[in-house]
Amino acid sequence: MKKLESPNTIHIKTIWSGIKRIHGSAEVGKNPITVDTLKEILQHVPENRMIGYRDRALLLIGFSGAYRRSELVNFDVKDIRITPEGMIMRIAKSKTDQEGKGEFIGIPYGSRLETCPVRSYNEWIKQSGITDGAIFRPVNKHSHVSEKRLSDKAVALIIKKYVAAVGLDPALYAGHSIRSGFATSAAMLGKSERSIKEQTRHASDAMVRRYIRMGSLFTENAAQNIGL
């Protein structure tokens, strides 16, 4: 039997590059959850219930910190410091920090109580009684908070649940939607490329510029107000 050529050889890579040049290489991504969609979602988060305290904190912190879902579930109480300006969160290890040197992200106070990530964190910690270990944990139907850490897959399921609650197709959204939604929303508000990249911690300038491009499709559109 003839041995098949490895897909990693230069020959195969050259052919594949040619195919992409001819036919294009469209990226299949999930929709971003922008700040307006997030505000709508928060209206469906249960009030005065343990799972609601957790989900509100998870969604607001995940969005404001532009966190990957793996980063979000890996936070421990010891990684958080509350300051007069907001909260400082230490990422012990991330996709772009494989050596584990640690990165610090600032989350400012929100302008409204119900959409403030810092206050939502404080309320979740207060109501759950968590004093150390994992911040985000499973909560059962009896409002019992587990001692285990929430899985990154659970974050995606939580997001899909609330997306469906506001009438959107959950198949079009994923755990990454709050991260991409932050970048898109920040770009729509005219935030600088540098400030967006500092918060998202993207290694690639190209990816940040892609979000800025998507966020400014209508705010800086040459076809707008040209007399049509």
C-alpha cells in the first residue's frame, strides 16, 4: 500500500495555501455579545437567588475583563483585590502567558448597581459565603454552592441559556462571545486599539484590528449620509 504524504510536509502546505488563495478562507466564528445584548440578558438573571448572584457576577466580570472561559473559571479568591477604583484580578496563567508569570487586569466600578462587575462580585461572595478557593462554582437547584470549581464548558452553557432567554439562537453564541463582545463594544465606543489590546491581552494586533473593524462598520461608514 502506498504511504500517504503527511499533511505537514512543505508540498501539502503549498497546495493548501493555493486552495485558500483561490477559494478564500472564511472564518467561522460565533456572534459577539455586545454591551446592549448583555444588558438585556441581565434582565433575565434571577434576582435574590444563589444561581442569579453567581451568573450576574460571572457574566459581568467575564465581559469587563474580556476573559477566556478557561481564565474565568480558574480565578481564586486570593487572585482578587478590591481597590477604591475597582478590582484587580491576577491571571495566574493564560494562553498568552504559558510561563505563568501572571498578568493583572483592572475592572472598574460600573455606573449602575445592576451592571457593576465589582459590586456583583462582592454580592456573590457575600451570599455564597466563599472565603477561599474557586470563585465560580456549580450551584444546584436547592441553592447549594459546591466546593468544586465550575468547568469552562459550563460557562458556555450558561451563556447559551441566557442568549436563548432573550430570543437569540444559542447555536450562534459560545463562551467566547462575551470576550469578543467586549472588544467589539469597546471599538464601537471609540476606545483605542492599545487600550482594547491591554484588556483582551491578544498577542496579535491583527485580531484586535478585526474587532475594531467590526465595531466601526456603521460608526465610520463612508456610505452613510451621502445623500441616498
